[in-house]
Amino acid sequence: MQQADNELRNLRALDLHEIKGILDRAEERVNPVLTPDQRQRLRQMLEDRKQRLDEWFNVPEPHD
């Protein structure tokens, strides 16, 4: 069971990392066409989304 728990935790951590990377790349692509105010709002929206993802994925520390 410990091995399965570790594998699932690692998978959630990898998924979270990939999702955040996708959000970062999307921001980089759209920023050039946004006004400074829109960039600020987008940055806040993405930070809020990343925080919710952290809470939702809730990747616990490994059990030794």
C-alpha cells in the first residue's frame, strides 16, 4: 500500500507541475496583446487558479 500511495502522490505532483506549466505558457502567449491592466488581472487570476490547484491536488509529504 505504501508503494501505491507514493506512486499516486508522485503522479499528482507531476500533474500539478504540468498544469502550472501550461498556465505559464498561456500567459506568455497572451501577454503581448494585453494592456498593462489586463496583464495584472490575468496574473492575479492565474495565481488564484494555481492556489486552488494546490489545494485541490493536496500533494502530501511522503511517508517514510
